[in-house]
Amino acid sequence: MRIISKTPVTDYDFNLPEELIAQNPANTRGTSRLMRLNRRSGSISDCVFTDITDMIDENCFLVVNSTRVMKARLYAKKPTGGVIELLVLEKLEGNACLCLTKGNVKQGVQLNFQAGSAVIEEVREDGTRLVRFSSDPSEIMHKFGHIPLPPYIRRDDTDSDADRYQTVYSADEASVAAPTAGLHFTEEILDRLKAKGVRVLELTLNIGIGTFRPVKADYLEDHDMHWEKYYISPETAKEINHLRANGKHLVAVGTTAVRALESAYEEGNIKAGYGETNLFIKPGYKFKVIDRMITNFHLPKSTLLVLVSMFAGYDLTMNAYRHAVEEKYKFFSYGDAMYIK
């Protein structure tokens, strides 16, 4: 009988001092550090993010995720007067939203905001709640909501996060987390790339809470990957396919762009339209579309670290992470970046 080997999650663990977890963005957007990895030579170089305009030329094009983070964290009062925290995961039809709540809030409970209210219509088996708002939930979020900073950022959100936890090209408001590799780009950096003949194309993948959930299984093969929705316009798909056919290198900005593009690949081309993906890029996966990648530094034992290691190679990736710790790079959402060629 053939024994099928599994991959221990501990293979993707590393020691990360807590002080290296970025609690705030760089003072100025675009000034973070950038580590450059060369997959062919195995070299690792220390740079700054503005150097990206020298690393990418007219033989490349970028694909970015233009999703925008909702002010998805809301605080409401229960009829008893107690305050309850909601996290809006997804807007549904008819003023309904799929939410998480802190604490046990039962079906039928009414929640009150400074203006408007909501009712818990359903408590689902996975712990999420179907919440029906009395008016447009987008308006309530815009007026009273907070940017849902990741749990490893141990502070409340501030007014500056409403700007810095969004990419400069964000447009489609439907995510509970930012596509963090894109946070480093400024309009000036993008303009410099475009002036060199580098096309910048947009798709949308709405990032859910699953992006923060660790792998709890002992082996990668036993992990259930979360689902996320994406959209690639006909114009974007056509241009990607045209550029690839003409030998241009596709540079994916962020793991969310990677997952959307790899999921939309069909019979040699990127397929336009709406899609939903639970793609888990793990050992055994063969990339179909991506030539290069820009990404941040990810959590130990996370699916995102596994994805990066599959693209850059396991040994090079783990060496790079050890180097990042030694050189005191900043990690996670507001941390530094990596360019993999």
C-alpha cells in the first residue's frame, strides 16, 4: 500500500519577536523597507520600497487588488444597556449583513446605534449572525463604524487608519482587511512605473476574516481553506491575456491578487467575471499565471506563508524570514515588503 505523506504545519513556523509586529504604518507611505529575493540565484537583498521602480521595467505589468476596507467594526447597545461589538463580514441584500459578534447575542435581540437599529435574525452554526439593519448598513458604517484593524495590532483605530489602511487605488468597498502589499504604493511610485511603460491593472478580491485564521490542523492537507469572492472585468482579463501572450511578466501585488488570478485561469487564459475561490496553494501546486510577486511578511504557520514558500521555494523563503528577523524588518499588515523575482 502506498503511503501518502503529509506536510506538518510546524514546517512553516519561525520565531518572531513581538516587537517586530508593526503596530503603525511607516511615517510616510512608500518608505518601508523592501527585501528582494531572486529565485534563480537564491540571493537576498535589503532595499527600500521606492527602489521598486528600478526593479520593474516595461517588460512587466502589475495586477493589483482594488478592494476597499469597510468601516466594519460597529458598537451597539442591547436593550439591557450593555454594549456589543459587531464585525460586518459581508453586505447582503435588503439591508442584511453577515456579522460576527463579541459575546453570545441571541436571535431576536435588537441592537441600537446612535441613529438606526438592527435585529439578529439568525444565529448560524459557524457562529456568524444574519443581522438586518433598519437602514442602509453602508451609511451606518460610514457614520459610526471603525476600521477593523487586525487582532495583532494591539490598539484602537485612529483617524489616520481610515487612510493608511487603504491602498491609494482602493475602490470597491467590501473587505474586512486590506490587501497589505498594496499599502506601500503611492501615486508617485505608480506614476513612475507607468512612465516606464508598466501597465497597472486592477481586479477585486474581497478579503474576509478567514485571512487571519491560523492553520489549526497538524497537517496542511487537513486544513479547510476559507472562501473569498473576486471579480475580474472583461477589459482586465483581455489585457492580461494580451500582455502575457506578448511575453510580459505578470507581477502580482499581494497574495489576494495571486489567488484570484490563479483561480481564474482556464485553458491558458484568465477568465473574466465573478468567481469564488478557496484555493489553497500548498506543496504540490504548480503556478499557472504568476511570474513575480510583491508581498508583506506573514504570520508563522499561515496559509499565506505557505503560498509564498511555494512561489519562492521553501528554503529561500525560510532563509528570507530568518534574515528579516535578524535585520529587524517589520511584519504583517503595516510591516515591510518583499519582492520575489
